[in-house]
Amino acid sequence: MGLRSLLVRMGKIFPDPVSMDDIRRMRRRELTQEEREKPYARYFHKELAEVPAEDLARVNAGPVDPALATSIHDRDDLMKPGYLAVETGYTVMPDGSGFAATLVRMPGVTPEMLDWWFNWHPLEGLRYALWCPVAHTDIGVKEPARHLDSSGIPLEERNYGATHYPVEGFNLASAQRIAIEFFSPRDFGLDMAMFREPEIARAYCANVVLDLLKTPFNAFFHAVREVEGGVEYRSRYWLGYTMKNGAPVRVRRPLPFKMMDLARNNCLHSLIEYNNLASFLPQLYEEMGGRI
């Protein structure tokens, strides 16, 4: 499949409106015999966790007013107290870039569990597939040894400068390898004077690059805040931007897709995968003993 055909199909993933039944009917890849024998394979087969009805309603209501969206230039706003005007939604910004936002509440999840997850899952394709079985297919990492406990790197910092290579595509359609290039909060250009609890406990920041032709695709910032009984996982995705030397750079290269479709897809993907992760992470973390 050529790049143009691939990107056009990427823009036509979910029906409009979309329901949980639509999402749960999507196909999953077949596990190998070795994968089926893994103790955590049952999480791949479980029913996909519910996306809150109010969040699906927000997506089905259509794009939000771009004037209410958080610009990548205002990314520090995620570290302020309270909530922003759009916590879940998508749109196209005045400069033609895409925007997606989600807020997922994760009962029983701690920041330490999330640090563990972001180092444990990229070491094996099945582990990545647990996260979103209707989209995630396989994964690799640039330096597997740095994610292990034996690396000596603090768990929270092992992904600073790391690159993941996931293969994903909803309903097994248009699956492709991408590169996720992680940054430290400082290297993502965040105001480190604002980086403090209780407003923010963790920041997961990265560029996403389409591995085919090495095309920059988007930049994201996941801001984690501890709340009573768990965490709030607040995500922002800026499609058509990449981060370079701590500053956002608009990707000028034209690509054959509808940005609004991709922004909507990104919003739904985030809602699906993080609600599903929240449904099993505490139990999985306990079963694995928090070790990598």
C-alpha cells in the first residue's frame, strides 16, 4: 500500500456517530501459541472497557470551537490548577493543524504504575496489544536494555530520550509502524517552575513520526494528576506539529488526508486505549510485582 492510500484510509476509521458496539466489533489479531500461554494473555481477550457515554457524546457532537482548544504554544496550561475549556474533544486549528484532547479517570492507578507500564509494555508485542486489542499489533524499542530494572536508570526517567516503534491500525486496517520519540519534560520545553505536585505528578511527552518516509505526524503531552482514589490522565495531541530543540515546529509537508478526520480518530483512540488500560493496570502491576 502506498503512502497516499495508507493516509486516506487512516482518515476513515470510525463511523459517525460511533458507539461502543462499533468499537467492540473491530477485529483483533491472532495470538501465537507462545503468546496464548503467557499468564497475562487473558487481558487481550477480555471485553474492551467502556468509554464513558458522555465522552462518546462529546465526540459524536462534532468538532469543538478551535478558540477553546489548547494551542501547542500554550502546553504549559496543562500544569495549572483546575481544568481547561476542552478536556475531551477535537478540532482543526486556524493554522490547519489538528487538535485532540482527552481526560481519562483511572481509579486505583498510581503514577508509579504508569511509569512501570511505559517501560514494561514496549518490550513485547503481546504486552502492547493488551492496551488496545482492536488497534495495537506489535512493538519494538530502540534500546530494550534501558527499560529493564537492571539498567540502573530511575523508572520515571527510562523513557527520556527513548524511542518506541509500535505497529497499529484499528480493525487491522492500515496497520503501520510509527516511531514515538520521548522527551524529558524539560526537553519538551515545559516550564519546569510549574512542574510540581499536586497539579502534575508525571508528564509523558513525545513526537510521533510515520516510520514510512520518516514523516513527522504529531506531538503529544500526557499530564498525570493524582486525585482521590487514582489519577486523572489528561492528554493533548497536536497533529501537524513536531517538537525540535524544545520548541514546536509546524510540519509544512503536505499529506493527503483530512485533518478533521485524523483529529477525531486521535481523540477516539486515546479514549479507547486509556480507559482500557485503566481497567486492568492495577491488577497486572500487582501480578508482575512491579518488576521489569
